[in-house]
Amino acid sequence: MTVFDSTAGHADALALGRLDAHAQAALRQRGALGALDLTEAAIVRARHFDPVLGALSHTAFDAARQHARALDAVGVDTATPLAGVPWLPKDSLRVPGMPTRGGSRSRSSTPASAEEASPFVRRFEAAGLVAIGKSAMPEFGLMGSTEPLLGPVTANPWSLTHSPGGSSGGAGAALAAGIVPLAHGSDGAGSIRIPASACGVVGLKPGRGACVPVRGRHAIEDLIVADSLMSRSVRDTAWAFAAAHPAAPAVVTGPDARRLRIGLVVDALPGLAPDPEVAAALDAAARLCESLGHHVEPVAWPLPGEAVWAALYTLWSRLGADAVELAVAQGGAAFAERALEPWTRGLAHWHETHCGVPELEQAWATVAALPAAFANFHARHDVLLCPTLRTPPPTLGTLAPDRDFDTLMPAMFDWISYTPLQNLAGTPAISLPLAHSRDGLPIGLQFAADRGHEATLLALAFELESAAPWCDRWPPISVAATQDTR
């Protein structure tokens, strides 16, 4: 076995970063490298890129090395084909030995215990993935950009002046740069698909109930949040989805021969038109699907956008109110004022002043109506195609949490106005990196299906990845664009 030398092998570390998880694992499976080699290479890449990107909120390099050595001591096991591959859990996951700050100054840095690890974390620990740290996120995942006042502010590898999206922005940036091939994302209103689009990677939001438990029980989060591992390749995403599914289904491994009926939606939920470059990317994606033999036709959203948007505002602001109430219970009103960001406190205030019992009742009624509406829609259309985001990534500061709340709230929700519907409906959706703006910023396209049809989306994603490959498209700040000068 060739041992990776983290001092002399800087160029090798960059080269390994160009491989997806399956390709890195294959090196270990055939005895070319060990888990420690893959881990050391990821650590080299993290040290090289993260001072510029701010993608990691916490590093656990020594613990990662210890884990990798233990894997190498046991040896290769065909039952865990991706064992030894490095990954990044998000700062919202309780991972033993690491703090769980959720991007907030209100949270303690006390490491989580082994007993606190969720079934989701245990699944990927059992699969042999090696966590080298945690990825950065905005406070409690409530913002579509990763600029927490706690820090770090995460930059987009395609342009350091632009946002990587959020809330899984650290994950998106780390993947785009090639620091790791797998990174956890959680998606409550688009928080996997938003950074996938902004950073040019693959982001699947599973449907409701298609993932083992990830966090403590919460009435709203249980309903709208879904978790998966983001990646640069469809095969990595497909493996991760199957690995975290309660029933552990067979992994989708390629396209399906069946041709799909695809419904095309152009305008966002509240009736907002997409940026012209996004509209052009959507048209190109539709033509690509048609060239592959799928039938594409314009359609309307399954439910009126105004009702869905009102429900989103009500439930999202309730999450802000919950955060404030928890901080007050933790340390008093002065602590909450000091420790929580203006955006979180603004959401709580907005909820207090705009959402009473009638608004909550209407929100739940809208959510309850969505499964039937989508079942009716998908009886006629297998897949819904729309943009992932209304515009290419905004500049950093546009969605900073200390901006004036009255302008920040519409700016945030207008930008992400294509993604929340699937969270409220509980249906799966995937963002694929099929386009770029004239300035070279990624533009993702979103494909959504009915509950339980993630396999349909993954099979289509395999087909699109083959027809319009993105594996060789790398940002300026990445393993492919960086010259080894050591």
C-alpha cells in the first residue's frame, strides 16, 4: 500500500480531491491507498482552501486520523464500500466529540456525547465515512446565505465576493472546491438545493419520511426538513440517499429507459419572474430533456402560490420565535438580545405581530392540502422542472443577518422562491448543476417528483449528467485550478 505523505504529497492531495467518493473509495478497495491516506489528503485540502473560503466551522483532524487508523486496522470490507472516505457533517448535526453550535453565538461549544448521536450520524459512521470537521451554516439554518455573526462567513469558490447560498453553504463551498467529496445538508426551505445551485454541485432533498431521524422531535422541523449528503456526482448522492433511508433500498445506479412527462414551471411561487439568465438556463434544460426523448410541456403550480407563500412565512417565522423563546429560557431576555442575530429576532417579532391562531390554522390547512394536490399533478406529470433559484448567487452582504429586517425578509424569500414548496408538500426534489451565468456563476435547475419517487429523480439525474457532464467544471478556487507551488 502506498502511504500518502502529507508533506511531500501536496499535489497528490489536490489530485485526490478531483475524485468523487466512489473513486476515492475504489483506491482503498484495491489497496492503493488507506483510509488514513484519504483522510490526510482531505486535511491538506482543508488547510489549503479553508482560510480563503471559510467553509468549516470546526476542524477535527486528530479525531479523523484516529478514526481512519482504526478503519485501516480492520481492513477493507466489501459491506462498507465507501469506508475511509472523508466527509463533513453540518454544524447542526450532533456528532460525538464535536460541538453543535448551529451557527449561533447562543449555543455552547461543549462536544456532543456518543449517546447524543442521531440515527443519521450512526448510519454514516457505520458506513465508515471519516468526518474531518463540521461545515459552516447561518444561525439555526434560517437564512439562505452562510454569513453568521458567529463566523465564519463562507465565500463561494466560483467568486469570493459572492454567496455560496445556505443554509448548507459551508457544505456547498467545500464540495465545489474539492475539500471533501461528501457533505451533509439539511433542507427546510431549500437549504440543500440553494447551495447546490449556487456552488454548482448535486443536491437532493428527500421526501418526507425518506430519511432516518436526524435531530430531536419538533412539530415544524419534522414536517418540512429533510437531510441528505450533497456531492459532485449523482452516484455519490444516490448512494447516500439509500444509506440514510429507513428501509435501506437498493441504490439507483443509472438511467431508466422510461421516458418521462415533465411539467415546466417558469415563474416562482408568488408569481415572480426569473432572472433572464436563469430563464435561458431553464429553456436549455427543457430542450435537453426533450432531446433525450422526454415530453416537456408548460404547467401551473399545483396550488396557488399566495396560499403556499403565506404558509411559509407563518411557519418560518415561527422557527425564529422558537429560537428566541429557547434563548430566553436558557439565559434570559438580555442574553437572547445579545446572543441571537437580528434576523432571528426579526423573524420572531414578525411572527408575534403577524401570526395569530387564524394564520397558523390556515398554514396547516395549506400544508394538509398539498399531498393531494401533488398526487393529482403527478398523475399527469412524472416530474416538475423549474429553476432552483430566481437569480445567480448574490454578493456577500446582500443576505447578511444584520441587514435591515424589512428589506432583508423579501430579499431572502424572493431569491429562494422556487424551493420551499417541496418542503411544505413533503415531496423530493434535486438541483443539478446544468448551467452558468455569463459571469461564470453556477445556475442550478430543479427537478421534483411525487412522494416516494426519489429513484425517478436520480435516474433522470444520471441521464442528464451523462448528456451534459459537469464533472470537469471546477471553480477558480478548487483542486483543479490550484497549482502546487511547494
